[in-house]
Amino acid sequence: MTRVLITAGPTHEPIDAVRFIGNRSSGRVGVELADAASGLGWETTLLLGPSALEPTDSRVDLHRFRTADDLRVLLDRHFPACDVLIMAAAVADYRPARPAGEDAKLRRTGQEMSLALEPTPDLVASCASRRRLGQLLVGFALEPRDELMASAESKLARKGLDLIVANPLKTMDASTIEAWLVGPGGVVSQTPGPIAKADFAGWLVGQLSERRSRRSDGAAASSTQ
Ligand code: CTP
């Protein structure tokens, strides 16, 4: 049985006990992907950030994270056993370098304030660097329309992924998504225009399933030669 690991939703990086740096990801695409993968009979684990949504399929193994570091720990635990990783989470690229702590609250001073930020590690690139043979790694790239393909192709190579789902910035907060599936040789497939996120999930899982069966047919053919 195919084991799929999906990440979804935003990260919240604490500034102090009551404030954080977050982003507008709703987590919807990843949650729909988990339902679609589980519906196909795949053993599905979903790592979900601070999102109001949850999968409806009770077979999905759900784990919650808040920060990029929580997600790193969960990936360390769950990535080695998966066959497919779909990294749909909108992970912070920077976090407060010195958060004030869980019990502290920054006070108004009337003065200008600046917040020192430090980069977070690239989690999917780190998974790619320790991948097993046969694991399929899929990332997401949410980009301005005019930079979509160039950015997707450079992220694919830089992060060491097999596929990247390129989609325009307007996907965020929208109920639909228009996406291009990009591999090392360029676009391998695209949605027929903007489609509902639930339909997109079925479409993407179908593409990955086809790809995995082509791979295993290829492996079977080469082992009989
Ligand atoms: N990603 C990750 N770890 C991070 C940031 C992003 O694993 N710290 C993953 C996302 O889950 C996504 C892919 O990398 O699958 C692309 O995310 P994106 O934010 O578009 O890429 P960045 O590396 O942040 O590139 P840039 O800042 O140039 O947009």
C-alpha cells in the first residue's frame, strides 16, 4: 500500500506570548489532498498547521504543528517511512530570532521597534537530501503569474524535488486553484483552468498514482530482463 505524507497550513512563529508571524494559508489544499489520498486507499498521514479545517476521512492520521521547528520534528519522525511526500505547507522562511517567551508580552514604548529575524531551515530540501530510493517528493510554489514557471523550475532543482505544483498567488484564500505540475523536463500536466480545490486534490493524487504505477511497471520490466 502507498504511504503518503502530506503537510498543510501556515506556520505561526511566536514573537511573544500573544503575537506571532504567520501567513494567509488556509490549509484547504492539503486537507483535501489527505481526503483524496485516503479515499484512494493510500495510508495517509497529515501534518497540519494552525488551520480551522480538518480532513473528513477518519482514516487520516492527523498530527498538528505550530512552528516550522515543530514541523521539522514531525518530518524527522514520519518522512523515512513514506513513499510520497506532498509538501503543501506554507512554511515561514524567517522567524523571530529572540522570541520574548511563552509568559512574556512586549509592551508599547512609543518608540520605533524592530524585530530581528533569522532564517528557518528549508524542510523539504532537507528531506530530499536524505531520501530513500523510490520516494517521490512533491513541493508547491505559489508565485506571481509572470514568474511562475521560472521560479517553479529553479525551486525544483534547488530543493532536489521530483515534481513541483506551480500555482499563482491568487490561489491563496480562493476556493479554486489553477496549477501546473512541473518536473525536471518542464510542465508534465496542468489543470483544465481554475478548478475547485477538492477536484484539484483528486487530480493531483491521480497524477501521482499514475506516476507510481509507471515506475513500478518499469522496475518490474527491468527486473525480468
Ligand atoms: N518549504 C520548506 N521549508 C521552508 C520554506 C518552504 O520546506 N522553510 C517548502 C514549501 O512547503 C513548498 C516549497 O518549499 O513546498 C516552496 O516554498 P516557497 O515558500 O515557495 O519557497 P522558498 O524556499 O521560500 O523560496 P522563495 O523565498 O524564493 O519563494
